[in-house]
Amino acid sequence: MNLPSALLEQAVQAFSQLPGIGKKTALRLVLHLLKQDPKQVELLASSLQKMRQEIKFCRRCHNISDGDVCSFCSNSMRKQTCVCVVESIRDVIAIESTSQYNGTYHVLGGLISPLDGIGPDQLQIESLLDRVKKEEVEEVIFALNPTIQGDTTIYYIQKKLTSDTERSVRITTIARGIAFGGELEYADEMTLARSLQNRLPVEKYVTN
């Protein structure tokens, strides 16, 4: 891609480093910014810089936060005794978009994957176990991806929770099965098997 300006080329190169953005899309974004008021571009640049420099991670659940404790952990209206364990911050955002969960979270920062060199010590598992021990946690909900790595992580943490925690804690996982609007013939065997295992009474399914 031959560009008439070295500065333009640098900007395109910077934008193309973002996930899902190729050189052509990056060029469109840069050219769009060139048409905008300089103050708007400065506001965008300063917002990005401020976010990168000042954003923090919650010391309790490891979610992104403006302070030492995130808005979910500090919200007395949320059920603090319920902890939803997720892989990443993107999963927190996805669950929040449903408006169906009113507890707290715990972000692991990944999944156990020996083939990728990721072990339990590299994730926020110990802090979860410590949190369950010290706080009045009543339920731990696993909301991890239905993969071998996700199931391995759930199994490992579940074993640690049941062996290291003195009091009884309810351990659950989100339901897995055929997606709404999906067709049986296109479902893989594992998904279809889990759908059969997690079947519901018809009256409950229809009313929901």
C-alpha cells in the first residue's frame, strides 16, 4: 500500500494492529479522522491515553475498575454472596447485557491449558479460593466456555473448593444445549448430548 504521507502510513499501521482491522479498514478510519474537527481527534486520543494509564483492576474480582474495587463489588444492591466465575472481562460484559444476573464476578484471566503452557498458578484461582474461604459466599457459578479447557478448569476449581473449603458452598454451571433458533441437524454430538442431559419439563420451557 503506497501512501502519500509517512505520517498517514504510521497512523494506518497503528490502527491495523487492532484485532479484526486490516490495512484497508485502518486507512478508512484514518481518513475519517482527518475530516473531523481537530478537537474531536484530540478528545479521542486523550481518552485512550487516560484509559490506558489510569484504568485499574478490582482487587477483589479482577474486573476492570476506576478504583481499587469495581462497581459490582461495591454495589450493596447486588447479591454479594453469589460469585459468577468467568474467563475474561468480555464475558462479564456479555452476562451483564442480559440483565438476568445480579451477583458478583470473578475473572480468572484465562483457562487451564497445558498444551498452551497455562497452568492454575497463572490464573486468578487462588484468589477465588481465598475469597470463598473468607467471605460468606453461598454459590459459585461457573460461566466458562464449553471446551476441553473450560471443563478442565471447572473440574480443577470444583475439586479445590470441595476439598479446601470447610463449609458447604453451592457449585453450579450455566446450562448448555441447543441454541435458541438453532436446528438439531447442525448441532454437534456433544451439544446435543448435553441438551438431552439438561432437558426441562415442557411447562417450564414454554412459560420461560
